[in-house]
Amino acid sequence: MVMSLIALIPFVGGMALAGWALTAADNLHSGSAIVPPAGFYLRRGARLFFVAYIWGLIASILVYGSFFGIFFLFAHPQVLQGAFFGVFFVGWFAVVFGFGLVTHLAFLFIVPGAVEADARGAIRGLNPLHAITDVFRHPKDSILAALITYLGWIVASLGASLCYVGIILTLGYGALIFAGALYVYERNTKVSAA
């Protein structure tokens, strides 16, 4: 619960939560299933947080830029006339469906990307090719890690449905599930973090 409160601090909290999850995965590798105490694991989580922040920023710019572009086209008077409206309407549903599909497929690359970012460092961890090749080299393990990470995301976001106050109860548990996904993936694939 304390770690969930720390995680609510802008930037620093996300970095601390990432470091805490990586430390929990390290504990599992050493044979200890003890949850690390709550604290500011900034050094341990800095590389992963930086890579996740940059890729999240790029994804946000692409997603919101395309949505605003489509809304701008929709507000244009000529778009609402004739056959172009039907094409635009079908295109809008294709974009929304594609966004949902890409979002769910991205879970395949989260754990391998986190392992690579942690192992390679902040700048070299931004290169997604290593994570992509890891996914294709270990497809079953990547799917298992994606499903576990998806479960962790559901658990972490359950608290947000209770007027966002419940996030202090669920965010830390979601991070621990992610730590378990990291541990299982690294153990099964022998891809190791730093």
C-alpha cells in the first residue's frame, strides 16, 4: 500500500515503482519470495522508467495526433457530404479497431522490452529490435508473459474504477504481478537483465 502511494508522485513515483518491481524480480531470481520493503528504488528503476516514458510519449503523440486529425477532418464541412462520408466513417471504425488491436498486441513486447531496457541501459534500451527478436525467438514465453502482464494491468487498474482512491490498494499488487512475469520470462528464456 505504501508503494502505491509512492507511485502516485509524478515521475519519481513511476521510477520508484519500476525499481521496486525489478527488485522483487531480483529477489525471486535469488530464491527469495520476499516482497522488498517500500521505498524509493530510483537507481534500480531509472533505465526502465526512461525507456517506458519515451516509448509512451511516442505512442501518445501518434495516438492523440491521429485522433485529433480525424476529428479535425470530421469537423470539416465537405467531409460530411457524399460518398466521402461513408469512406471516412468506415475508416474511423478501422482506426479504432486497429488502435485496440495494437494496444493489446503491445503486451507481447512489454516484458521482453523491460528485460532488454534493464540489461542494455537507457539509451541502447530504446532500440526495440532486441525485444522484437526476443518475442519471435521465444513466442510461447512471450505470450505467457503478456498474459501475466495483462492480468497485472487489470489488477492495477481496478482501483482506478473506485473514484481513483482504490488505486492505492491495487497498484502495488499489479507491479508485483509484473515482477512475477519478468521472473518467469527471464527464467524460461535465459534472457537476463543486468
